[in-house]
Amino acid sequence: MRDDMRRASRVSPGRQRAEAGVVLVSCTVILCAVLVLALGSQQQVRQAHVLAANLIERNLALHAAEAALLDAEAAIQSAPEALALDALSDPLRTRAYGELTGNRIQAFRMPHYQIAVVFTSLGGSDYFYRITAKGFGQRDGTRIVLQSDFIWSPFWRGRLAWRELSGG
């Protein structure tokens, strides 16, 4: 009986080589599958990084444009009549941030704005302005354009509404 067990436990050298080949092939297939999964996740991480960088860029431009709107509104509140006359005489004039108010910000490229008078009352005490501001990101192609409607009258002063225009 012991001789039978010894014979059964012995494996022929040819069969041992065939089993070693199967292990090698199966390990190679598993390794290739893990490699494909790793490459796929790396691509997802890269796309998420690009998306986050673009969002940061857009937020920089949006904050710069909003700062330009606030700067223009501060300039209007300090001298509404003079700005109305200036805007009526040169409606396409573009002003840099802080040109009228002396305000300063750190930006890659300074935002700028245009002030247009949409409506003026007959007595000259009510002014309805439209401010268009453009803010820029760090990259040349990143820009945001905001537009606000601003009223200055003896009864009410402030922003009526604002909207984002296409980033032109």
C-alpha cells in the first residue's frame, strides 16, 4: 500500500512543466487586466485635474469681472452726473479697474469695464446705467463678461440686476 502511495505522489516531469506553463499564462492575463484598470483610472484622474484647473481659471476671471462691476458702481456713486456726461459723449470708452476710484487688486491681467447711460430723466436727477465688465484668468483664452444695470436717483441707488454674457 505504501508503494502505491509513493507512485501516486510522484508526478512525471512532463506534466510538471505543463502545470508551470498554465500558472505563467494565468498570471500574465491577470497582470494585463490590472494594467488596463490602472491606465483607465490614470486617465480619469488626468481628466479630473484638467476639469478642476479650468474651474479655477473660470473662477479667477469671474471674480475679476465682479470686482470691475463693483469698481464701476463705486465710481458712479462718487460722481453720477460727471460719469453720465462722459458716457454720453464717448459711449465706447473702456476704463481699467481703479482708473476712477484708485482701487487696486492683484490680477494676472487687469479687468476693465464700460459705462453706458441707458436712460436719463428730464430733470437730470435719475440715471440708469448699464455696466459691462470683462475679467480675465491666468490663461489668455479665459475671460468672463458680466453686465449689470445700475440706477442712481434721489430715491434709490444700487444694482438692479446682473447677468453673465458669453465670454467674449
